[in-house]
Amino acid sequence: MAASVTTVASTLEAQLWELAIRIQQAELAITTDRPNNIQTSVDTENKLVSITFSAPAVFSVSSAGALVATPAVYLP
């Protein structure tokens, strides 16, 4: 399990941005086969922050026949 992250932002939106930056930093720390599953961009002209995230997942079928997607760990 990943270590918990303490955020300092006072809104949920700002906390999401903090987490996105932390995930980017963790990806950049990987030296071989570096993943690029999260991208952030800042549009100062329109006052927007955009975050795109893709997570590898494991798919299975539950006993009730429902499709279950579980994000797979990809960061150390």
C-alpha cells in the first residue's frame, strides 16, 4: 500500500491538484521504463488546471456476474 499523503490545500479541487503533482513526482523518480500515466497543464489565460490520469487495472467478474475493475499498483 502506498504511503499516505498529507495535503495543505483547503479545497478538494486544490487537494486533487496536489495529489496529481505528487504522482508526477513519483513517476519521474522511476529511472527505467518510466510511466507517464498522469499529465497536468496550467492555462493561466483561462484560469484552468487540467489533470489527465490513466491507471492500469485488473479486471475480474464477481460472483454476482458484475465486472470489477481494480486499479493495479504501478508506482514503487
